[in-house]
Amino acid sequence: HYGQEILRYWQQAQMPDSSNESLMAANRNIKLNAPTAEMFVYRGLVYFARGEEGNLNDYYNAIDDFESAILLAPNSSEAIYNLAITYEKLNKNKEAIETYDRLTEINDEFYALFFGISFQSYIHFRFYY
């Protein structure tokens, strides 16, 4: 369990925050470099964090970025997963289910390895909506 705790702290340290500085850095990175899926996922996570603070429009910005990431890397589990949870936050359950289904098609171990809690949400959505 000790190693899992260290991994969790490391993952949290890698997560962007909702600050204007994080958003400006993400925008600058996309503008100055050839955009990659990872860049769009990062900025999408910034927007997602801002959505968590109450600005629902930022959830839609996050969706745009996760979709851009998927266009660049169609099998990006990270982009697809984050798109699904963003749909959940907006109560777009049909879209969330479809996106979770897509994720399980490309990576059936994704949930068990990293996101057990959201897998429970997936099961709930799958059988109750």
C-alpha cells in the first residue's frame, strides 16, 4: 500500500490546477509548439479544474480539448477517460456511457488499474440509465 500512496501523491503533483497561470502556460505551450494530445489533455484538465470551481463553461472547454486530444491520438485512454468524467459532471449520461464504452473497447484494464471509483460509476450508469 505504501507504493500506491506514493504513486497517488506523484499523480496529484502532476495535475494542473485551475489557476490563470496554468491556463496561460497551457495556451502558450499549444501556441508555440506543434500541439500534441498530451498538451490538449493537460489544458483540458486545467479547464476541468476550473469547472469544478463553478464555471460550467469550462467543462465545455475541457470537452473541446479532450476531443482535440482524441483526434490526435484516437486511443488515448487518458483523453477518453477525462472526456467521460467531464460528461458525467454535466449530467450527460448518454455521452458518458458511450465514452466509457469506447474506453473499455480500447483498454479493458484501464479502470481496474487506475480508476476503480469511476468504474463503479460506469457500472451504475450502464445498468441504471
